Amino acid sequence: MRPDTPAEVWPELNYADWKDTCATLHMWLQIVGKIRLVQTPWTNHSWHVTLYVTSRGLTTSPIPHGSDTFEIRFDFVDHQLRILKSDGGQRSLELKPRSVADFYKAVMTALDELKLPVKIDTMPNEIPNPVPFERDEQHRSYDPEFGNRFWRLLVQADRVFKEFRSRFCGKCSPVHFFWGAPDLAVTRFSGRAAPKHPGGIPHLPDAITREAYSQEVSSLGFWPGADMMPMAIFYSYAYPEPAGFSQAKIKPDAASYNAQLREFVLPYDAVRTAKSPDDVLLEFAQSAYDAASQLGKWDRAALEEKKPSLHSASKHS
């Protein structure tokens, strides 16, 4: 049945209720993301490693393997991981309570059976105290209700982020899911080079971080939370952060600057419970971008989309 109220469309997702599932799913996502990473040609700002929101979950999109391609899809409706190969071969794994080590072994076995051998770095990225996938027996939780809620939230965020992205005609990333944090993000670029990033992200080579932030950016995203901040948030940051950014007045009132993260955060619940979640999220996105681009002296006239009206377009059809 199709949800028809904001509370159903934007599902409740309290971190404390699903933290174990979140931690396990994070590692599963890293395994699949690293498969895409090692098989895909490098693209600026690590855009080649991301996953994408679908109508049933998350996908790698087609991955090259010699003259073949394959795709790995998380299905959070039927709770399956599906591997689809261009020659018609396919395998499915059930998403259920199972250790990261067991999941890793099952995925690699399925790839071998499809004649798609892949070797990845099995050490997780961007987390403290990582354990190699093949030895991780601790993370083994999967509650399908929360897997589904997480995906349904991503569907809505992806939709609104794409609306926000459409307002910009400068260089801009796709709306895509980074499995390191993990977070869904879309990033606008000023077109100017940025100062060298200091790096220091746990278990992520500084060279990767510095290439990712080699140009000035204003980024918008969603993060499901972690023990250091146990709540789901929307965020927006600028790199380099212009003078005065942390003191900017960002809408709505529920938004605030987090000095530890060096970004503005908006609790997911402030969006979910709003009368119009779309409007609240777009207001946050636009307000934070306005602060970053105005204080950073971006050439907004050249970068912001001026869309033709449907009336004027129809005259030429």
C-alpha cells in the first residue's frame, strides 16, 4: 500500500532502534562498494565508487569486467542482494542476520561462480578500529523493517536532492551514495581550485581526500548517524570554509552549526515531522548554499540555472 502521509513517506528512523543493523549494513555496503571501486576506471572526486538509489534499494550501476559487465543491487523490498551479469548469469543472496565475514564469503563465492573474480582491500574505511571483512563476526544484525525504512528515507532524500541539483548549471556531482561514511550527497563546485586539504579521515588515504577536495565545494547530504552522533541528520558544509560561515543564519531554526563536524546539521526528525518536509529540506539546502557561495564570493550569476519556461519551449516544438 502506498504511503500517503508525511509520517509514512518519511519514516521514523531512530538511531538507537537500529544501530546494530546500521553497523552491519554499513559493512555490507562497503564490501559491495569496494567491488565497484576496484573494477571501475577512476573518476574525479571518487565519483566512480558510489552507489545509487533505486526504486527498490541501492545499486552499483553496471561495472566492467573484461568485455562483460555486472551490477550488484541491494533490494530492501524483498531483502535480497542480486548480482546480474551481462551474459544472463545471476545470483541472489538473502539479506538476513548474518556476520560480515559470512556475507563477504557469500558475495565473493557468487562472483567466482559467475566467472567474475574480484579482489578487494578487505579493511573497512572511515571508521575507528576497523576489522577486516573476512574476520568480522561481531556485526551480524539485520532487521528488514529498518533496512526498508532506511531505503525509503533515501528515496525521499534522493528525490529532493535532485530537485536542488537542478537549480545549478555549474559543475555538480550526481546525487550519489558514498559507502564510506555512509552518506547520500550532492556537491556543487565554484570552479576554483581549493587549498590543500589537511586529510586525517580515519583509514582513508590523504591523497584520496585531497583529490576529492581539490576544488571549492558546497555539499549537501544525509547521514544516518553513528555512536559519536547518534541521530540521523541532513548536513551542509563548505570547503574551504569561508570566514563567517559558522555564524551564518541558516534556515530553518532547527539547523545549527556543529563545530566538531564543521558543518551545518539539521535533524532528520525536524524534516520528517514538518508539515512539508520537501520545503523544509530545500530551505535548509538553499540557505546553507547561499551562505557558502556568498561568503566565498562564488560567481553565482554564471553558476545558477536559468530554466526556459515550458511556454517558450513549446513555441519551438
